[in-house]
Amino acid sequence: MSEQDEIALVMTTVETSDDGEKLARLLVDQSLAACVQIDGPIISHYRWAGKVQRAEEFRLMIKTSRAAWPAVKQDLAKHHPYDEPEIIMLTIDEASDGYRDWVIDQTT
């Protein structure tokens, strides 16, 4: 399978559901994501600026194509409200043919 036929899952977290809604609309409106799901609130524990932190966040699960990944990464970095956002891309090895085709169609 070529990169043009591959799909990916991108994850990031934001502080508020409104922030998640803004990013989701931006990505779908620009055809960079076929679908964005927003989970939350979730609880995150992490070390930042030398201190252990605990925060409520909202997780975005962004369904996209490998071809759109560079633009997704760039837009998330540009529009994300965090100074150093989590932007993780996981390649999807297996998916139903119809779903894969739909994601590719929506993001090209």
C-alpha cells in the first residue's frame, strides 16, 4: 500500500472543549481530517517546568490520511493554544476498506 492509500490517527489534548471544537472545525473545514472525536474531560498527570502537574483536558482523535499528516501537524502547531502541544501520529495498519477509502476521499 502506498502512502497515498494509508490513513492515520493523530492525537492531541486541549484545556477546554471549546478549544477542541475550534481545532476540530478547522481541520474538517480544510479537508485535513475526515473526522475528529473529542473525549473528555480526561485527567492528565505530567511534569512541566520542573513540577508534577494534574489537569483536566479534552482529547482529540483526528482521523486523517498519511498524505495530509504534514499539513495537520503544521496547522495544529500553529493554532493550538498550548505552548508545547502533544501532537502524535499513529499509522493505521488495518482498517475496513470502505472506511479507509472514505478517510482518503475526505482528506485529498
